[in-house]
Amino acid sequence: MNQLEDLLEFVRIDTTSAKGKGEEGAKFIKDYMERHGIEARLIRHQSKNPYVYGEINVKAKRTLLVYNHYDVQPVEPLDRWESDPFTPVMKEGKIVGRGVGDDKGSLMARLQGILEMEKLPSLNLKFIYEGEEEIGSPNIDSFLKDYKDLLKADYVLWEGAGKGSSGAPEIVLGVKGLLYVEISTRTAKDLHSMYAPVAKNPAWKLVEVLSSLKRDGKVAVPGFYDKVKWLTKEEVSFLKGDKKSMEEAISQEVPEDFQRRLVEEPTCNIAGLYSGYTGEGSKTVIPSYAMAKLDFRLVPEQDPDEILNSLKSYLRDVDIRVLGRVRPYRTSINSEVARCLIDSAKEVYGMDPEVLPNSYGTGPMESFARILENNQIADGIGVDYPGSNIHSFNENIFVQDYLKAKEWMRSFVKRLAQL
Amino acid sequence: MNQLEDLLEFVRIDTTSAKGKGEEGAKFIKDYMERHGIEARLIRHQSKNPYVYGEINVKAKRTLLVYNHYDVQPVEPLDRWESDPFTPVMKEGKIVGRGVGDDKGSLMARLQGILEMEKLPSLNLKFIYEGEEEIGSPNIDSFLKDYKDLLKADYVLWEGAGKGSSGAPEIVLGVKGLLYVEISTRTAKDLHSMYAPVAKNPAWKLVEVLSSLKRDGKVAVPGFYDKVKWLTKEEVSFLKGDKKSMEEAISQEVPEDFQRRLVEEPTCNIAGLYSGYTGEGSKTVIPSYAMAKLDFRLVPEQDPDEILNSLKSYLRDVDIRVLGRVRPYRTSINSEVARCLIDSAKEVYGMDPEVLPNSYGTGPMESFARILENNQIADGIGVDYPGSNIHSFNENIFVQDYLKAKEWMRSFVKRLAQL
């Protein structure tokens, strides 16, 4: 086993699920597991990209299920990458390439962490790798229902929280939910803009509709905040976060209470806009079509279906197409899985980890909790840091963080085995 | 001379000035004129596409300058065309192809109209064909200044008004102006949308800025309407326009006073919008860039420079790039050129023409008036109709209208010669 070469080989495979890619990456990781003595297989469920399942059964009393995803986000805009996204490079102690931070690096670090143990702990291990996380896990619910017995476990380790902006390792006990929609407006045909005094313009209609979604910086969809569980004082006290490094990470100033906002606030984000002529120079046209991609990031206990219904009632005369829907989730900080993660982090990093009641981002954690009837799901043992540029160009991780994650994995499973 | 084959051959040449094309079309029309005994040449001025100049000097007292343009609009969206835009087809009495309506058809009909005359009238003829009209004629002013003597004339015939929605031939005595800008907002880099609670989103900023440009359907840029010369009752009485055929032409309902609005009202049109991820599926990203292309259609006596300054003061924190700037213009209905056009239209079509104080659209007419010191500039003798889809897909004209335009040209020049 070559510590980094394996990861680089994995990153070289384009697994952009939004573009229908992934199969090759699934086969790679299945073969990799088999080559290292783990029973593994592809599960061709209703999803386009197969699930990869692996198992190390040591006949222990307890079982840990490790979840990761092998698909990645689209790489556009390509011209902003300093190197080809699928040709990973080592540079200044870092590895740069699409997916090294989210989520191939964490997947591989955990797997290698286990494979490098001299003696396996008394804990059964199950690995489940998804190929559709980056498009909102549209098939995870039916998959979990159909494979509920196979995936039965006492604990679930989530996809991989890395270092927070405070520099401490992060433990995350939940996820935000998501409602991703494409809204669009149309007329019969493009028109010369000389007709503007009397013709409808879908782009203006879109601007009007988008404007109506925000008021004073807050989301204006009726009832949007009704079910938000605002953080308790105790939960807030566990938050850290370093303002300066967060500002460096996103290249913008952030407010003093940035960490609380990132955890607690639901959002409505414009992820894409398109209408009419966007090429070089000018074209005097009234477009026949205008489109916006919107992601609503939701927090416990907001329900994406309820938000969608509210949105549909609120927005008139536009088409709304749903592209993703994920519920938010939180696990208790007093659970066994949370305690073992906290203690192992202290041991390996020599400092208190930061504990977030939920991540800034999304994953299908609520589906696992609900369908697998498991309320010990937590995240940690990841390779990324705030400057990893995940979902953006020049995605990268530190080699050092990759190696530490392997150590953390070993310490964590030993503690679970001793419970 | 083959009546229609010559036009089809001309249309086959891609002269999309927004994409840097045109040279080949210029050479074609220069060769065509020379082949038919007209002294012609390309003038390589500061423009990318050369001007084509032709002359028939019969040593008459008076001179008519005929203006047309050989460049065309971009053809996108290509998938909406029923046939290839540069492979013109004859269908149901029509010719379909990019540029047949705007402006290659009118250019060719006038030229053939003259060439087919048994005896040339006692009127000197000058032809000037531009290759940058569709990108806002950025070099026309300096060209006219440098070639003022060459282009000296008593009358100017503009690019070609065809049939109005009333079915009557149209005479147009002016043009709207234009201010075309690209406004954009930026941050340092694309971000994962999980940062939305604290990060700036240029797309939201753009929506906010665009919203601020309209209020109650009117343009909200301060002072925008200050210099508008609203139509007099007399001018309004010359307007016709058929509501039903206008609605068919643009596939939308229009208000009762549509014709007045189309002539009289200045507008702010969104011609293009772009930000973030616009491909298939979903990408949860905060874009680092958002852009809108806007065309302001101006009426006499609005000044594009003044409107631009007002816009710059009004919009904060956005980049404004100017892509086009044309002043509006009107000629008197009592001028000789207007009277000859009206009388010849009556003769050829057997009905009163519709007379518009200015067109719905734009052209560099004001530059001709100001620089050539000529206040007898009028439009007519065109081949298009309201369903021509100019600037859109499936651009087309009726063969019958093409042939009639040639007749009108002959009657017009005879009348001018007899003044």
C-alpha cells in the first residue's frame, strides 16, 4: 500500500455525478478494498452510480458503519484551476485536485487507517460509499429501506469533518437540510429588444421573483423560520471558530458571530442564473427564457417538503423544478459515538475538538437516522480544512491532515471497541 | 442577374459582427456591384469589418445616399431554428435565413431595383454598406468624419423599413437611440453554498441592482425621462398598426396603444443574465461573478452619455462596461425625402403608408445627420414584415415583399430626380 499514490489514483477518476459520471470510481474503490482483504461489492440499486459496500466482520458485539461518498462536484469554472482538477498535484505540503477534500480524501484516509492496524479491534466494520451525494442523494432513502438489514449498526461515522477555522479538529453531530430548486419563466420566443415597450421579458420577471425571496437579508418565504431550533446557550458555548482564518478561507470579511450563524441560520442562495445572450459583445434581444438555481440550506427542524409547498404558494407564474431535497438532523452530544470521537480527538491532536450541533453543509444523515433507526450518527475524522475550497476550484488538503486522520480513525475504533 | 439566387448566395455568408465575422460578406457585395457596372470599393477604416462604398455618378444636380448594413445578429439559440440559419430555404412563399429581413434583403432589393432600370434617373447614387451595425456601429462617427466629402448627399435613404403591422408599407423618419451596458459584480472566488449565512453573493447583489432599475413598470434611473419628446397629437394621428398581427408577430398580447408605446417609449431591457452554475443538475455554489447585459432603447432627445452618467451615479458597487451607444434622431415629415417616399409608396402599393416619427429600433441615423450635416434622412423600401423574426430564430421575408421593394425603389428615385 502506497500511502498517497492510492489517493492520487482515486482522484484521477472523474466521478462528477451531476454529469452522470461515477461508475469507474465505484469499481476502483471496490477493487481496492478487495485487494486489501475486505469483502466488497457494488450494489446496483435505483441510482445511476452504484453503492459500494464493504465489510470486516470480526464477530464483535458492536458494529460501526462508515459512510462516505466517492462522487464530486462539477469542476467549472475550469479556467480558475491552476492545475487540471483530475490530475492531482503535490505542492507546498498539499494535494490539489477535485475531491481530495470532499470526499475521496476522508474515504481513503479512514480505509487506510484501518488497513494499517496491526491488530483489528473487537468491532465489526461496515463501509458504505455513495455515488450521488453531490446531487442531493436522490435515491438514498429507497436504498436504505431496501438494505436496512445489511446496514444495521450501532454507530454511524459520517463522511468526514476535518479541521475547523479554530485549527482544532471538528466533530459534527448533525447536518443542515437542503431544498434545491430551479425556477424558470418563459415566453413563446426570443424577440428583438425594440419590442420592449410592449413585450414581456422573462428575465425581468425572474428578477422580480428573486427579489421577493429576500427582505432585509432574511428569507421572505412565509413560514420559513417557523420550525428553526435556535441554538441553546450551552450549544453556543461549544462553538469555537477563528475569525481570521475563516476570512482567509472565504477571502471575505465575516461578522463576529460568524460561527453561530454558519451553524444556526438557514439560507436561500442563488447558485446559478441564466437568460438570453451571455456571449461576447452585445445582442439586443428580449430573451424567451430565464432561469435561476436556488439552494435553500435548512436547519433542524425545518422540513424541505413544507418549505417547498410554501415556496410554491408564494411564487406565482414561474415553473419550479425540484433538484434536491434533504432533511436536517442532529445527534445528542451525550451519545457514545460523540464521546468516543471527542476523546480520541483529544488523544491524537492533544487539544479539545470543536463540537458543532450541525455542520454548515448538508448530507443525507437524517435518512440514515430515520430509516436505519439509529440515533448515534456523528462526523469527524476528515481531511479538509477551511481553505480546502471544496465545491470550488483548486480544491486541496494538507498531507499532514491526511496522515492525522488515519491516526484518529484508529484511536476512535479502539475506543468504540472498549465500550 | 438571377433575382433571388443572388440574395440567397449573400445570406449564405456568415457576417455575425458580434463574433468578428463580416469580411467575406463585404467582398461578396463589392464584387457583386463591380460585376454589374457600379464603381465599388472596400474602405478599411478603424472598423474590423470594412465599409463597402459604391457610386453611380450621372452628373445630376442632386445625390441620394443609400445606407444598409451587411452584418447580422448572432443566431443563438441554434436549436430553435427549423433550418440552418446560413442555408437559406424557400418555403411557403418565404425565404428563411439569418439576415434576409435585417438587412441583406433590403440591401439587395434596392441594388437590384436600380440595376434593373432601363434608364437611370437624373440622380447621382451613392451606396454605403456598414459591417458593424449589429454591434452598435462603434466606429461610424469617425468613419463619417473622415469620409464626409465622399458621402456628401442631398438625401439619405435609411436601411429599410418594410411592412408595418397594419399591412401598409412603413416610412420611418427617425430612430431610437441605444445605450448597451454590461453590469457585473464579483467576489474573490466561488464558495460552497454552506457559507451562505456569512458570505456575499454577487448574484443576489445583481438581483438587487436590477430591481432598483424599475419601479411600477417605468425605468427608475433618475432623470431618465427628462428629455423625452412625447409625441404630438398630430404625430399620433399618423400611426396605424394592427393589434392582431402585432400579437401574432411577437406571440403575446399587446395593449391597445401598442403602436404609440413602441414609437414613443424608452426602455430598459435585460438582454442577458449569467451567474454561477447553469449546467445540468445542481451545484451548491456561491458564485464569484454575476453579469447582466442591459439595453436602454432611447428616444429623441435622450442622450446616451447623460443616461450613462446618471446610471453610473445611481448604481453603486457594480462594474459598468459600455458595449454600445447610439443617439436617437427624427427628420421632419415635411422634408422632400419624406414626401417622395410617401408618394412613391402610394403609387406602388395603392394605399397610404404608415409614417412613424421614429422606428422601434436603433441605427446610427443621428451620426449621419450630425456629421454629414444632412437633415433629410428617411427610411422605407424594406423587405421585412412584423413576423420576420429579425434578431431571433427562423428570420424570414415574403418573396412578394422583396419584389415590391424593388419597384418602390425605382418609383422613389424617379421622383427625387424630378424635384
